[in-house]
Amino acid sequence: MSKKILYKDAWQSIGRSPGRFIALVLLMLLGTFSFVGLKITGPDMRQTGLNYFNQTHLADMTVTSTYGLNQADQARVKTVNYGYFTDAKIKGITNGIRVFSNSGSLSQYKVVAGRLAKTDTEIALNNTLKGTYHLGETITLQDGTGLAKTKFKVVGFGKSAEFINHNDFGQTSVGTGQLSGFGVTTKRAFSLTEYNLARISYRDTAKLNAYSNAYTKLMNKRQATLLKDLNQHRAAKYQAAKASLSTALINQDTNALDAASVDATLTLVEDFLTSHGLTAVREQSTTANPVLVADLNETAPSAPLILLGHLDTVFPVGTAKQRPGVIDGERLTGPV
């Protein structure tokens, strides 16, 4: 008896306010459709990402090094593509772009217009810069450490699975400190003597879902092993670079009254600093020798650490050749 009264009251309430009833039904349907859509969208988006990763053969891991990756480093990894990269600023804009050498078989670039670069004076830009720059246009790159060229012809636009977010390409030490995109050229466009980028793909990850816990655990293990191997060689590499620079400086005349020797020493230090990712600029003076100013992470918000030094010596030109530097164990001596 009570159920009949309840049903009767419900139907009467619906009859008195049919609009409210319809609104409640529509809200429930909307909530149901939204829930179903969210449940379906997640797997679909992940599958779309996996298909894109597979099409471009996205590397499992990327290693970068300001000291370069020499033969001792290269012997420690397998299934790898070595290349170059540097950050540069396109003349006329304040933001920088990251310039890569063509990645080869791993992390391939998907061309959406034109083609990839074939010569050391050609470049393909990311597709978000299409419209700002056009096919056939020549751009000038500034502050590009390790680039053998400065002028490049735009021959294409493309995408990269390494940059999923097209609104944030990362930070840089050139320009305003913000990257606005990337560019791809050939290896011959770089003047670096050692690779500074390695893209690695492991055989046992081929059948793993990139979004799975199993893949994450395996890559964490691989990363720890790789870092341990590379760090074992890092100390020797640092000491070798330190000894090489120190020996070169000792064997270089730097007489304050001889502009040519001062200029040669500045060039030596400048090349070393820029090859390790610093931005170096010469400040000219009308009353004294030029001053070399180098910055690393100049846009960082923390208080700066300043290192000062001077190059002039009291020895006449030719002394370094007569009494070259000598390395004796950990001791390095020059003219005295």
C-alpha cells in the first residue's frame, strides 16, 4: 500500500513540474556521457601517443653532455644514434631555438611541409614556426655554439615526438632564456669535434607499453646503470680537459704589450668556454686590452657567482716556445 502511494506521489510531482524532471534527466545523461567519454579518451590518447612514438622510432633515452661523448663513452651503450645539438637565436627575435643534427633512425622527424635539410646550409623548423618563416627564406642564427654556419635556408617544417607540448620547448641560455621551437640540419653544419647527444633504444623495450609500470621500472634501472658507467669516465675526462687547457695556456705567450698574443689567448679561452655551453663575448676597450665576459645560465634567478682572472704576463713574446710547460704527475709548470 505504501509503495502505491509513493509511486502516485512521484507521478503527481512529475506532472506538476515536468520541466524540472526533464532537467534532472538531462543532467544525469550528461554526467553519464562525460564519465564514459573520460574513460574512453584516456586509452585512446595513450594509444595515439604510442602509434606516434612507434612511427617516429622515439628513443628510449637521450643523453646530453657539454664535455662531449668520446669513444670511451660510446663503447658503453648499444643501439644508439649520436649527433649534435646547440641553442641559438634567430636574428630578429628574442627567443632561441634548439638546433639538432638529423637524428637518423631514432626519434625521427615527421615532415609536414617541404623536406629535411640535405646540405650544411639548409634547415627545417618545427611546424609551429610555419607562418612566421616560409620555405625558401634565409635565416641567420646567432650565439649558436658549435655551429659551423650562421645562415640557413628554410627547406621544411616538421614535428618531433621529443616535443609533445608545442607551447613549451624548454629553457635555454640564449636570448630571453625561453625556447620558441627547434630546427634540424645536417651533422656537417656543426664544427664540434665530439658528439654531445646520444639517443638510445633498447631491444627489450620493443614489446613494452611506454605508459606501463614495467616500462618505467626498466628505464629507471637502465638510467641508473648508464649514469654509473658514464660517471666512471667523467673524472678522467675532466682531468684530461683541464690538463689540455692548462697546457695550452702555459704554452701561449700573453704579453700585455703585445696585442697579437693577448688576442690569441683570448681566442683560446673563448673557444674552450663556448665549446662547453657558455656564452662568451669580447668587450672592446680604447685604453686597454679586450675583456672576455662569459655567462652560464645568466637568466637564473639566484645570486650570481663571479670568477675573475687576467691574462697578461711579464715574459716577452717567445718565452713559451723556449721554455714550454711540463707535466709531472699532478704538477704542471710553465716558464719561471
